[in-house]
Amino acid sequence: MVRQWQEFFYDRNYESTPLVSPDFVKLADAHGIAGRAVRTRAEVEGAVNEARSAKGAFLLNFLVEKEDSVYPMIPVGSALHEMIRRPGKNPLVERPEDN
């Protein structure tokens, strides 16, 4: 969300937010834990079903676009009732075909 604030309210003045992460699925595998990377909304349902049917621990790593936004969000210095909901979409429902 810090990156999102920088984009929306600080003219994309990104400071200390580029995230470089390891391959968490490989890391889980190295510890004997099954896992799967999810790259699109269309993959979510199958991945969750796979995780739920797994015996033991299962890691789901959801990969999102660098500038994908998270909603609802509260602008800097705003109150809860001033939150920004998902613009242009139903704020309560999101389906794989919305991708």
C-alpha cells in the first residue's frame, strides 16, 4: 500500500518500495511444503481448491502487477468514512472474468 500511496498522492515519487522477493514456491518446496504460484485471477479458484485438498501445509503465492492497487484504501490524513472503494467496479464482487 505504501507504493500505492506514492503513486496516487505523491506523483509516483517511489522511495524504498521496489520489492524483490525470492521464489516462495521453491523455498517452500525446499522445506517439504507443496505450493503454487498464482499469476492471474482465472487461476485463483483452481489454486485454492488444490490447496484445500492438499494433505498438510500448502503455500499459495499470489503474484500481482507492480502497480495493481488494493481497495478499499484510506488516503493519507483521511478518516475511515473517506475511504476510496474500487473505482468503476462493484466494490463487493470481483470475478475471474473481470481480469
